[in-house]
Amino acid sequence: MPEDRVTLGDVYRARAAIRGVAKHTPLVHSPALSQRTGATVSLKLELFQDTGAFKLRGAANRLLAMSEAERRRGVVTMSTGNHGRAVAHAANLLNVHAIVCMSRLVPANKVEAIRGLGAEARIVGESQDEAAIEARRLVEEDGMILVPPFDDPHVIAGQGTVGLELLEDMPELDTVLVPLSGGGLIAGIALALKSADPSIRVVGISMDRGAAMVESLRAGRPVEVTEYPSLADSLGGGIGLDNRYSFPLVRDLVDETVLVGEEEIADAMAFTYWNDRLVAEGASVVGAAALLGGHVEVRGERVVSVVSGRNVDMGAFTDIVAGHRDRYTTRNCEESN
Ligand SMILES: *Cc1c(COP(=O)(O)O)cnc(C)c1O
């Protein structure tokens, strides 16, 4: 793979590599969203991917690209969210030792989820920064290999396999709505779709609290933003000031970006649950939120919204879909969660 860019060929190679690890997920029609928007809306159900999110595609592709010698060194990550789960699961399948570094603040259920997937949970310090120092030590002193969540050519190519499945299942697609954080998912999808048909519109959607990629696009370079608690917690975090891959691809290939608010995300979680009967996490319904909020014009088009994951706290989820949402949508922006 060339050092400085990801190509459609890399996405096809990723698909061959991860077959048997990540599945081809269903694409289903959403009558309710179609009716509300005057478009033909379908949902790409990445929430049914193993580990509950699309991240398995990229993580598996990264691990499969490692040499035998590299695999023996083991892999490390600091993510306790969907990326951490994906790395843990892929490593377990490939018999690679995986360590997930996390602080003492990480809730017990997340720690157990990582352990349950076969990885070592290494609890260090009181903050994410201290966990990051331990991860760096494991890389520098013990030679372990860091698996990045989005800014990596193999990870982006792996996520791009979602785009290949869309081309197969709905070649006449007009617009795709993709949740956007570090941009690995949308970069891969855009690469696949635009290579096949540059007229397919690719729209990235982030929450309006701390949208690092959108701010970076505005600034013309990667910038840091303040993080706030959000229902779309999987969309939190920066893009890295030293971003090399996902930022340029998003800048060059994505047609539009849209921001949605917390109330809109809560509405979309409830709408998706009651109408499409899906338990979808906040980050994964931002496409539905953008459609329901009228933020993207799609009338008459064939639209796909990527429903990216389902790893949501079920207590919070049942509160939100039952209409008891104030506690979750009115959290103070100063709160650091
Ligand atoms: C990671 C994640 C995203 C965002 O993906 P990026 O590649 O960081 O843009 C969206 N939805 C879910 C559920 C995720 O876990």
C-alpha cells in the first residue's frame, strides 16, 4: 500500500482480507423515514456487525495486514468504545495479544465488555492522558503495535468495504448519510462510492457539540476542539493535529457536512426505535436526525443512512425512547462527563 494515499484497490483488498471476520450487513427500507422526507430511504445496518459497530472492518483489516512477527508483538489501543471492542475481538480471532489501556474512571461494564472479548484491560491512572502514556510505553518499550481508530490507511480501507456493499445492494444510490467523527468511516465509503460514480452525494453528519472534523474543514487544517458530553458519544474526540489520511480524504471527497443537536439525536433514537424497531446508539442515528430535522434536501432521491452501531447504555436508551430524556439532552456544556 502506498504510504500516502488509500485507493479503491486497497478497499477491494480489504474486502477479500476481512471476509470471514466482518459480515456483509443488511440494507433495509425505512418506510417511516421515506414518508417523512419524500425520498426512498434505506438503512445500512452496521449495528448488526459483530461487536455491534462497523469498527470491526477497519480493525480486522489492520491486524490482517500485520506480518507474523508483528502479530507476535501484540496490539494496543486506548479506546474503550467501539474501536476498543473491535480491536479486542479481531485480535482474539487472530490469536494476537491485545491490551486496552484505560483509566480507573472507565465504568466497570465497559471494562468487562473488553475483557469478555478476550483482551487484557490495563487500568492505569486517573485520566485518559495517563492511559495514553502507558499505551505509548507499551509501544516504545515493549514493541507492541498501536491500532489507530481512524487515521490509518488499512483502517480506512476496511471501513470502505461498507461502500462496496452499498454499490452492490443499491447501485442506483443518490445520497449517502454517514456519521462523522475522525472520518475513517466516511473517508472509506466516499472513496468506494466516488470511484464508482462521482455523482453520488456523500454527506457527513456530526453532533453540534465539539465536531472536530467539521471545525478542521472550516480552518483548512486539523484543529482541536473542546469536548462535551453528547448522546452521540461515539462521535467524540479529536482528529489528531498530525492527521495524515482521514482529513485530506474527507476534505477532498465529502460533499457536505451537517451538524445536529442533542434534542434532534434523542428524537432520532426514539423515531428509529418506534418506527424501524432498532436499538441504535446516538452516533448511529445522526443521519436520521439530519433527515427529520430537514437539514439535507433529499426529496425524490434514493438515500442511504448508515446506522453505525448499537452500543448504548440500555438504561439511558429505554429512558430516551420512553420520553424521559431531559437528563440526557440538557447536560451542561461545561460538564466534562
Ligand atoms: C467510530 C464511530 C463513528 C465515527 O467513525 P469515524 O471513522 O471516527 O468518523 C460513528 N458511529 C459509531 C457507532 C462509531 O463507533
